[in-house]
Amino acid sequence: MDFNDKRRTHYIGLSATDKEFVEKFKNSLHDFFNISPSNEFRRSKHLKWHDQYITRLCSKDACNFINFIGQFKKENWRVSDIIKNSEDSIKCSFIKGFFDSEGEIDKKIWRIGATSMNLVGLKELGQLLDSLEIRYTITKIKDNRPNTHQKYRLRIQDKYSIILFKKLIGFTIIRKQKVLYGAFPRDRLTP
């Protein structure tokens, strides 16, 4: 989100390599604010980078509403009280969006994880998982590279919790959903 009154820039946007993720975000913005976001496809000029799908909703009112709900910047995002006090389907949608963006699946060691530099935000996300009876751990990531932020990883790794994650949350991103179902097939996930 870019919200700057001096430059008169007010937009909420998403850029990602997964078209279905950007489409879901775009449709959610349209459904909630009843304003049509823009669409863009940007072909990468670098061989190591991926092409990007981009959507952007330009609206000062929409930005004001998001700012009213809470903090959503990378280093200081929080789970807003609106989400914390919502029904399970809303909590699951929030968790899905977070894991679509920041999550990964390691099928070699049967683990679903998400990484952030924001420990407080991860703990609040963990509270949402707790309310769904999904167990997790949070660990500090050791990184000795200079000028890097401290990061933390939230992990879901026990069988029962993975079953619940798969059943209640899943992924919007097709490639991640395929890995989830491939790494954790139905026969392995019967409690």
C-alpha cells in the first residue's frame, strides 16, 4: 500500500508471479470496495527473475479504511482485532493470504512454514492458529550475513495440525496447493 497525501498517491496493490493469487486479491478488493482494480502483466527483463502479474486499486477512501483497521507494513504488521474477533472462516482466509504470500512447504520433512522479521505479528498469527487447534512453533533464524534483519519462522509440523491446515486453510496459489496435496496425500493424513 502506498499512501502519501503530498504526492497524492493512494493505492493498494499486489505484484506476484502467481496469476491466481493476484486474481483472488483483485477480486477481493473489487468485492469489498466496489471499485475495479487495474490489471497489468510485466515481463521480466532479467533472466533470473520471474514475470509478474500486478493489480492496483487507486482509492484514498480504500487506503483510509485499511489504515483504520491496523498496521500492515512488512516490519510491523499486526493481526487486527477485527480478524481476531471474527468467525473461523475469516480467520482462515487471513491465514491463507499470509501463507500464500510468506509460506512454504517442505515435503521432505513434512513441514509447513512461514517466515517474517516481525515476531509480534507471527505470535498473533499463531494465536489464530491456536483458535483453530493448529499447533505451531516459532524459531529464530540464524543468519550471519551483514545488514540483514533478524527473521523468525513459524512452523506447522505435526500430523494432526497439517490435516487441519489442509482441511481448513490450504492455499490459493495452485503450485503450493499441489505440493501440499502431493507431499501430504490423503492416505498419509488420516488421523
